[in-house]
Amino acid sequence: MITILFAKPESGIKRYFTPTTEVPICGHATIAAHYVRAIEEQLSTSCLVQKTKAGILPIDIEKDETGDYTIVMTQGKPKITAPFAPKIQIFGQAVVVFAIEIEV
């Protein structure tokens, strides 16, 4: 499950969250969100840019002759970051992982 948070409209930044942490980008969620947006707003073929924590990414929206859409996202260069290091606490037989850090 991924949740997309649309930050303040003037910032234009999209933020992505798993149940335990924030991630810089989620391609499937991005494409799905733009597909729904294209249908709801009946967009024509166009190119948009989207700000994410992975950078500014172009999103191509292509409308075909049947009125359906193809969404193409060009991703930036991959970055290697520090390994994920969640805080883990054990309560009886349950393991609880505290991993989410959100900058506001």
C-alpha cells in the first residue's frame, strides 16, 4: 500500500508513504494518479512536470483515438543511499518497527 500526499498546492511536491516510512518516489502510484487525473479532467495529450523527493520528473499523458490514456513517467538517475535502519522494539512476542520520519 502506498499513500500519496499532495503537499501545499503552491509547492507542487508529491510525497509517498508506505505503512512504515516515506519513500522518494513510487512509479506505479504516480502513473495511476495521473491516469485517474487525465480521465477526471478529460485531458488532451500533454507533458507535465512533477516535483518529488527524487527530483523533478516529466510525465507524458497520451490520449488515443478511443479516449483512453497512456501515462509515461521518465525517472531520474538512481541514487544509492544509506541502508534502511528502523528502530525495533520487542514487546512480549510482538515486534514493533518504528521507521517513519516525516519532515513537515
